Amino acid sequence: MAATRHFLTLLDFSPEELDTMIARAIEMKREHRAGADQRRFPGQVLGMIFAKSSTRTRVSFEAGMAQLGGHAMFLSPNDTQLGRGEPIEDSARVISSMVDIVMIRTFGHDVVETFAAHSSVPVINALTDDYHPCQLLADMQTYVEHRGSIAGKVVTWVGDGNNMAQSYINAARQFDFELRIACPEGYEPSAHLLEANRDRVSIVRDPLAAARDANLVVTDVWASMGQEAEQKARETAFSGYQVNGELMSHAASDALYMHCLPAHRGEEISAELMDAADTVIWDEAENRLHAQKALMETLLLANR
Ligand code: CP
Ligand code: NVA
């Protein structure tokens, strides 16, 4: 059998495979809404390891696996041996001998890499400090549904150079768009990642200049999970980096804006935009379900 495939970053799939997965997600959403039976994986088990909180990720993976005919198992470090220091390598070997696919939300990206290296089944990164690739599948699906292909478009990231920003850098490469990142000094994404993608990714300090004629504007919280103690300092550093009506007036007239959620109204995004009748943010959240069902289907079939 071929080597086990994992989804730790968007770079684990080719641009063609990603496009196929987005198309499949759109198709599975249509099937689901039509009430089709999607139980193609009866008896298959998804292990879900969460070292950080989650609403969307947990609900979408658990509901998604049920809709595919399988079962999902929630595992937290608090009540497994993971929280008591059992090596990741040993945990991966044992857990993957009993389930068919694993998703992990944790702090260090090295944890998902180590787990995947010792797992006999596909491993999905459901957010680390460095990347959140599942969210990008949903975001790309949402853009395609509303505006068609994102290739050749301009995307503006406003805010922290965090796991989402870094995932957008990978997306710029894989989905072929220009990415402008508006962040305060000291809050840039990894210098290595910026350098490796300098042909299509740039830092533009002024958020209004960064948003000019953009087709998509994206933001996220100023303090991510694990950075709660920095909340106050970050509020100061990021003042002026809010996505609001004024900023969107500089973007293309049909520009979309997205936020992976949870959002802080009045901080990184205005209440007016969050509560606008025509926002696609709720589609973006729902698409986590459809995109990850397509992802699990792809990985489970690849591992047969
Ligand atoms: N966007 C996202 O991953 O949300 P949760 O933290 O609720 O899973
Ligand atoms: N950047 C945020 C994303 C949450 C889905 C965090 O890591 O907390």
C-alpha cells in the first residue's frame, strides 16, 4: 500500500487535488441538503484529539463523520494519558491501530507532525499554533460558491500574522492568488514563510492601502488561543486594524469578507459587518462541515 496521506498543511495536496476537493465539498453540500444518504463509510471511526477549545471544528467533524455513516470519538488530554505525558509517538501508534482517521487540535505544530509520522492512518491538522488548513478549505469553498475561481484575485489579510494568516500564505500558493498582509510591526507571519512566497505575498502596513481593490478581505481575533494574557497589549497594538465598512469601501465593489470565528465584534471586525444581512461568514462556518466531509472521504479512500 502507498504511504499514508495526511493533511497537516495545504501543501500536503496538489493544487489540482485541492480544487477537486472543493468541488466535491460543493457537491456533498448539495447532496446533504437534498437529503441524500451519504453513509459511505459505515463502521469507520474518527479519533478527535482536542487540546484546545472548539465549537465549529468539533461539531463539523463529529456531525460529518456521523453523516458519512461512521463514528467520532472525542479525546481530550484531560482524561487520556496524553495529558499525563505518554509520548506522542506511542499514543499515535496505539490510537491509529484502533481508529481509521484522526484529527488533532493542539498547540505546537510539531505535535501533529510527530503524531502523523507514527500513525498508520491519515492525520488531519484541526489547528495548531502555526496552521489551520481545514478552515482554508471552507473559506475557499465559500469564495468559489459566491464568486467562482479565486485564481488571479487579490486577497487582503488584516490583523495578526497567526495560524490563519500563515494558512492564507499557503493558500495563495496553492490556489494562485495575490495576498497582502496588513499587520502591525512585530506581528508578522513567519519570516521564512514570507520569504518562500515573496512572489505572491507582501506586507502592506496600511490596512486601507492593503484593502484597495481587494476581492476578499479576511481577519481573525487579535489574541489566539494560548495568548489570552496578551489580550490588552494586543488591543493596543492592533487598534486601526479593524475590518469595517470604511475599510471595505476601499475594496472591490463585489468584495467578500470572511472571519473563521469566533469573532470579537468591535475589535477585529465591526458589529455592522458581522451582522450584515448579506455576509457570507455563516456560509463560511457551515462549509467546515461540507469541506471536511470531502477531506475525510479523500483521505479514507486514499488509505484503503
Ligand atoms: N473556526 C474554528 O476553527 O472555530 P472553532 O474554534 O469553534 O472550532
Ligand atoms: N487564530 C485563532 C483561530 C481560532 C479558530 C486561534 O488560534 O485561536
